Amino acid sequence: MIRTTDGKEAVLAEKGVSSSFRLGKYGINCQNLDKIGVPAVEEALRSKEIIVIDEIGKMELFSPGFKDVVMRALDSGKRVAGVIHPVEWPFLNAIRKRHDVQILEVDGMNNDLIWEKIKSLFGFQE
């Protein structure tokens, strides 16, 4: 499912759906990602101080438009918080190798520590 912070949503992948883009049993609907997800990141680039992208994973990488807007966000000089899939794929590896990216590994047991680190990185005060 694709969901934006302003309430738009659409199906990204579904079992049994006919698509030229497939991941296992799932057919990927890149049109929905390009129609909803890409414009949401573009709007964040225009109007937000922090850009949040959840997630940059295998299914999303079938969309050249999505990969382009992710790179534009990372190159923008704005702060970007993103969830990146741990799989070794060239596009994801390129993100990991950037000098301006810090990877925080979430394991389900360190959520409080991760939240404190995120607040520190982004200058959030409570």
C-alpha cells in the first residue's frame, strides 16, 4: 500500500495481479507509485524541511521515477529520513555508500535508542 501524509493511498503490489513488474507472487503497480508516491516526495522537496520516505525497497525500485525522486531528495541538501531495505541491490548500495547518509539498523529491541538517535540527528527537542 502507498500512503501519503495528506491521505492519498493506492495499492503498490498485490498477489495475483497481472503486471510486467513482479516480485515473487506479487504484481507491482508502478503507475500508482508514480501517480501518488513520486508527487508526494516532489511536494516535500518544494515545501518541507524534512523529507520522510518509508520505504525504499525492492518493489519501489521498479519505478525509475521513484528512484529519480529519491536521489533528488538526497541531493537536495534537505534532511531526509528514509527506511531502506537491507537487501544488496545496486541502487540501495549506492544510497548506503553516500558520505551524507547514516544508517541506523532497527532490530525491534532498540526502538527507544533509535528514536533518541533520530531526535539528535534532526535536532528535535521535547
